[in-house]
Amino acid sequence: MVTGYSEYPRFYVSVDCAIFAFKEKRLQILIHQRPYQPAQGQLSLIGGFVQKDENLDTAAERILCEFTGLNHVYMQQLAAFGDVERDPAERVVSIVYYALINAEDYDEELSHQTGAQWVDADNLPALCFDHNQMVSRARQVICENFKTTAVGSNLLPRYFSLSLLQKLYESILGQPVDKRNFRRSIADKAYIQATSLIDKASSRRGAKLYEFC
Amino acid sequence: MVTGYSEYPRFYVSVDCAIFAFKEKRLQILIHQRPYQPAQGQLSLIGGFVQKDENLDTAAERILCEFTGLNHVYMQQLAAFGDVERDPAERVVSIVYYALINAEDYDEELSHQTGAQWVDADNLPALCFDHNQMVSRARQVICENFKTTAVGSNLLPRYFSLSLLQKLYESILGQPVDKRNFRRSIADKAYIQATSLIDKASSRRGAKLYEFC
DNA sequence: TCAAAAGTGTTAATAGTACACCCATGA
DNA sequence: TCATGGGTGTACTATTAACACTTTTGA
């Protein structure tokens, strides 16, 4: 078909994923060393190029799976980053996604193959290009959505204590939360319910475990 | 520079703008007939292709200006739409922006040149490709942001009555608002203040005019 | 004089915030 | 017995929601 598009330039389109997990009671992000030029060896979000026959979402899912082994993960598009100079070598428009995964599900074996590593989201090293900006935008959006959706279910193990859930809240909101107010607010939520299980690992007394439903 | 990118495909990258104004006490959107194939003549958001030396935001501003004559307008990136089949002719990834403009500032003359027209946002005709989806996403986001920001200042004339402001709220929220509660909530807002002007045009009694400050 | 839009308060319910001590247990 | 994390209630404040009548004035 004759389109009249041909006078316009075409750009590489990449997907970068800010993959978050709640590990060791901290919000962490998966990064790795860029395997190719430019900025080869610099730290980078997980990313890759969109293929000819792939939707943007499909590309994001493929890339997430390559690095985590996971499918059917909570993942949302964040924004497009496309400044002319963002990649010094070529014009690349990057579509950024963020994903929230359950740390237990992540296959640590994979990190040997991929060189990926978890780093503290509150203490990120310098990443290549505009990747630090991407992460801060992602954190902001997660924080905003957190208040209105049951986002925690994606980051926590099946059964969790209220203390752990509170630490997750505090990690995401970036501020301490009052324990009694927090527990009352949880009690109101229909999508979190107590189980009969007790976690004896993290305290002498043992903590009641909850689950999302 | 050798990048290793060359094996990957490159795509056209377009910008589509959902340009909103509050005209005749209704939220309206600027559309036009697509000037080129495919879908030539079908109704479409205002859009164009990103140039080699343009940031995405810059492209959006250029396109907005071409169709409205306006610069320095409230405009935000919404999302990237990039499904393989969204444009049946070529692979085009579209970065969607929404803009809020003051109807008084829009140059109606331009619409003769561009063929652009305003249509009711609540009663959109069928647009080409995924443009209807783009608009509904934009409306949703505007509605969410509306509660937390002084977005109204972009859509209203310099001086406005509280009735008009209320109609704007109702148009954006998509539901009626209680007049007394509304007026109290406005009275609390530091960024809206009464002037000594009276609008005698829209009622016999006359309405006090307000402004953003 | 009347139609049409402008303007005006009170009450009740709900949500949010601040705050400190006792409990159960294994080492 | 004691250190550690688990668990609990009340009072105050702020926000939101519901609700109906009077005022002004030009035609």
C-alpha cells in the first residue's frame, strides 16, 4: 500500500523493564550489565528491542520472561522515553514497563546466566542513559497506584504476616506507618484475610499469616 | 559506533494528540480527516510523525502548534500504542499525548486550513485505528489528575463564573456535583479567587467572576 | 410577575491521625 | 528472666455527603 510515510524516519524501539521485588524486607530492582555497545558493561534495566511481529506488551512479557522465567506477572506500561540523545549511538525510543514480582518465584539460577542482580530500590547505583529517571518515575507511579489497588499481592508470598505487609507499605510509600492504624486499615480490606497459619520463623511468639483472596 | 542494534527492526514513530477544550459548556476534542493513506478521509486525532532531530515532547508541541497555533500549552504524555496491526499499512508506534487548551485561544481560522473540527467528547464518532481507545484512556487520566491538580486553569477563560467551573467539573468527572458542596470546596482553594467583575451575559442576576492565581 | 440562574448552612457519617502498653515465647 | 517481635483501643480532627430555599433582575 502507498502510505506517504516513506519520507519519515524510522527508529529502533526498545522495551525497558523496571522489575521490582520485595526481598529481604526491602524493595529491590533487577538490573544487569549492558551486553552491547554503547555503554557496554554499564548497569542497566532489563531491556531489549521490539521485534517486527511483536506488540509492545508482548515484547515486555518476553523480555521479563527471559530474565526471570516468569509469565503472567503484574506489569504495566509506564511511559515512552524518546529524547534524541538518550542513546548516544542511535535513535532509540524506549517504552518503559514496570513489573512487580514475587521474590520467591524468581529463579535465582537464571541470574548466573544473565548476570542480573537485585539492588536496593532506595539506593540505586548510576544506571546508563535515562534509566535512573525511568526508575524514579516507576516508583512514583507504583506509590500512587498503591493507595487504590491491591498491588501488594504481586510482591508478597502467598502467606505473609502483617508486619511484613507493613514493611512493604513503608518501602513503597517511603515513610513509616503507624502499626495500629495500619492494622485497622487492613482489617477493613475485604481482599486480605487471616489464615489459621502461624509463622514461627521471624519471632518467638509467632505471627498470624494472612493471604490475598 | 558499532552497536549491535542493526539486526533489529526500526519502526515509524508517530505522535497523536488528544486535544481537549471546554467549548459551549461541554468538553470537546479536536479531530480531523486523515490526509493520507491508509484510512485516508477517516476521522482521526491530530497527529504526525516524529522527526529525526526531535524529542517526543517536541514533536507533540510542534503538531499541537500546527493545528491550534498554540505554544506553552498544558500537555502530557499518555502512553505508547504499538500493536502490530494498529496501522494496517505499516508498523507505527504512536506516542499519545493529551492537551488541555483554552477554547478562546484556539484560532478558528486555522480549522479552514486544516479541516479540524471540535466534537463532543461524550459523543465521539468512530475514529480510525485505535484512536477511540486513546481518547478514553486520556479522559480517564484527566479525570484522575483532576482531583489533585488545578487542571481547570488550562481549560477556562481568564475569568469564569462558579457555574461554569462546576459544569467543567461535571464534564470531566462525568457526573453531577452538588452545588453547595462544590462552592464550599472552591472557597477553600487558594488558587481560585473572586474578582470584582460580574458576568451579566449568562443570567439576569449576574454571576461573580473568578480567576486562577 | 415570572422565569432563570445565582447564591447560601447545617448536620451526619466516614476516614484519617496520634498515641503507649501488654503478650507470648524460646533462648 | 529477658529480649524480641506480635498484638491491641480510644479520642480527636478533617473530609465528604446529603439536602432546599431565597435572591436578583430583565423581559
